[in-house]
Amino acid sequence: MQKERLALNHALMIEMVRSNGVQDSEFLQMLENGNSAGFERFGEGIPDWQTLIDFYNGDPDKLRNAIQTGYRITFLTKGALKSLLGIKFGLERDVAFRDGGYYLDQVKLSGNQLKELKEIISANWEIIEENQNDSMYELRIALINPPGE
């Protein structure tokens, strides 16, 4: 089955909920209930939690599939990529990796995390495996076709 394509804000809100240990079934029930106040314990939505509820109400199958079977982000800026790495994998922004301008360097992920990142990252980024030590991979994540090239 093909992954659902999602805007960044929807993907980040999914990961904010998941990072708090919420199971898919509970998450979907919360969306069906439509009460944005129930999401406030996960932080501020992007731009707010009602946006995610409205998206779900507009196309419940799309968001249900994205939550249950996976998604691919349609487009990522470098700042958004940093946010994604922080929310999804707990990598501290500008500490757990080096910003090289049109790439992020020294990103360390486990094999499972690398697999997950490859499944969701937008097509404007390339993941380059540089080193593997034990079960950790050191990566460079580079912008494809950066300006001026």
C-alpha cells in the first residue's frame, strides 16, 4: 500500500502525540471525538490541534491510513527537518547533529530509526549513510539540488 502524503504540520502533530506513548487506536478515538482540548497535553499544535481535527473530519480515511500504515511528508525545509528529528527521534536541535548549510551532518540513528526516516522524509532530501558502529548509523542528510548548483 502506498504511503499517504501529508503536509509537515500534520506529520509533526502525529509524532507529537506518538512521542507521548499514545497508541493508534486511542489517537484515532481522540480525533473522532473532535475535542481539541484533549490534545493540549501534547504541546501546542501546528498551528493548533483543531487544524488536525478539521483535517481528519475532511478526509478521515487519509489521516487514519497515515496513522495506521504510514505517511510521507510532501516537503521539508531544513528547519522543519530539524524539528522532525527532535520530535520523532528525540535528537536535540543543533546539538545531536551539525548544520552544514545545505545538509545536516553527524546525525546518529539506530537501524529502525533510519528505516522510519527513509519512509517519511520528503523527496527534496537525500540520506547518505556515512558510518555504522554497532547498531547505530551516522548519516548526512543533504538537500537535493541546493540553490546555486
